[in-house]
Amino acid sequence: MGVIVGSPRETFPGERRVAITPRQCELLTKSRVQVVIEHSAGTEAGFPDEQYVARGARVVSRTELFQQAEIIAQVRCLGANPEAGRADLADLRSGQVLLGFGEPLTALKECSDLAEGGVSFFAMELVPRITRAQSMDALSSMATISGYRAVLLAASYLPKMFPMLMTAAGTVTPAKVFILGAGVAGLQAIATARRLGAVVSAYDVRPVVKEQVESVGAKFVTLDVDSRSAEGAGGYAKAMDEAFYRRQRELMAEVLREQDVVITTAMVPGKKAPVLITAEMTAKMCSGSVIIDIAAERGGNCELTRPGETIVNNGITVAGPLNLPSLVPYHASQMFATNIASFLKVLVRDGALNVNLEDEIIRETLVTHGNRVVHPRILQLLEQEIRV
């Protein structure tokens, strides 16, 4: 008969993505995985119920879905939806599997609550950056969309056009765009700004990304700071001390004066985003310039950022958008669903649930299991919280 996977409608305010798309239903069915979808779960992403039914899924009520499914696949699990998501705790049962984003490094209480309920929670944020897991890397998928959407947002705020234009009324000079942080989101922002015709430069504390920045058409800005230890596990940027950030800000102030658009993307997993742009630095930027702070969900890289708001300070527009992937729900859902389906191929073998702790992917993503928090890093954070 096979394992039943259910995808409920997302309840986080403004969340338009869905964890499983019709195309993935068909692929999962071939792997002996049955799919049940809550009524209208995919509507806002552009996937009506009829498409799911045509691809072999069953459309059910939310109550029926939680009763029937052995695996619940969500975009935002409890930790990433702590208020509205708490209503699902009563419907989750012991032994059930929960799969999706769940902010495991910061939502410690929510992880404990899932453990207490006997739920086995797999956090997509913790997928290891190894070759075999590339197709499951949901963080990179969503970062790609965030980088793309941030540039379009910047273009809508900037009182200039991005490309150079030769017109009868004279030459329009191209906009200057500076990308701060050259991870997945930053590289996609570079590529998108270049496609729009801007002159793009970028900076990252990890000097090893210089080649990647140049490969997508941007100039790599070098600052005179010691960044040899700036790369942590999995290729992510590592948190540095305040003396490092202070020196970095001093040097970067001169770079910012020349820019029309600045897009900041610097985030450290499980920590508050470092403040890279102070109010004093923005005061030296040209009036009409725009800052798009992708790191707003982690507090922001700009001192003036207000998460979820757009402000104008001394003629500088500072936007702190939240949940950018949800603004492109169709493709965001397609990409996330592909990540989920790839993960399920490891988690489900021969039509049965297989929590194989010998598998690095399973071991690194499993947060709670058997009424306990089992992930070493999350356990360590919980112990630190108790000591405090």
C-alpha cells in the first residue's frame, strides 16, 4: 500500500507556498508513496485541487489529513510558525513524521514540544551540504528566489532605471548595484541585476567566493580586513568578533557612497544577522539610494532596517522584506516540493518509513525522535538555555 504523505494548507500569515505540487504527486506515487492534500492547499501558489487529483493525490479535510498521513510535509512547521502552527500540535500524534522548515537552532521550545508529543521532526534547514543532498537543499532553493526578488524590489524603489540607454534625449547611465554577501541569494541577486543592465559589484567576508562573483559578471570588492577564518562549516559565513565588523564598516562606508542600490544578504545560521551598515554610513549615501535588506528576518544587516517595513531616512529607502519566496509562490513551491520529494526518497524505502540513522542525511536533519530531542547541536543549545 505504501506510506501516506500529507501536505496541509499553510497557516502562517501571508504564506502562499505549498510543500507538495501536483507534479511531485505523480513522481511520489511511482515510489509507492500516497499523497493526500488539504483542500485548497495549493490554490494560492497556482495549483488548484483538480491538478492534484489528476496526478493521483486525494484531496481531504485538514482533520482527515492529520489522521491518515504518516508523514506531514509543510513549508513552515511549528518552529517557523509558532503562533498559528501551535493549533496543529493537538492533531499530531506520537510516531508521526513532520518534515519542513522549523527554525531548529532558535525555536528550542517548539522543538521540545514536538519531542514531548512523540513527533519525529526532520528540519530542512539542517540538510548537510554534501553532493548527495544537493537536490534536497531547500535553503539554497529559497535563497535563489530571495536574491532574484530583492533586485526587482530594488528596481521598483529606485528613482532611476537599471540599464544604460542611448536615447535621442541623451545617454542614461546604468545604475550601480552593490551586493553585500555572495552566498546563493547574493549570487542570484548579482545575476539578476546584471540581466537588468546594472553595473554590479559585490563583497563577501569569504575571499574564496571571488571567482564565483566574477563568474556571474560582478566586480569583487576587496577590503583590507583579515577574513581568513570567516568561513564556517558547510560553506556558510561564520560569525566574527565586533572588532572585525567595526573595521569592515569603516572601509565599506567609502564603497557605499558610490552606490545606487545596496542589497544585503549576510546571515549566520542560528544567530542574529551582523549589522554591517550603520545609520552613519547610510547618511553618506546619495539621496534616492535604496537598501534592500534580505537579512531582515534575522534582525537585518542595516541598523535602520525595520523587519517587514519600508522606511525613508534622509532620502535613503531602506526595505526589510520578509518571506520573499512567498512572493513567487508558484516556482518557490515547485522548488521546495522537489527538495521534499528528494528527501522522501531517502526517508521512504520500498514503500515503508526508514529512519536509518546510519545515513548522514537522516542523522543530520533529525531533530526529535522517540519523545526526545536527539540532534546534538539542538541538545547543546537547550542545555545552554537551561544554564542561563
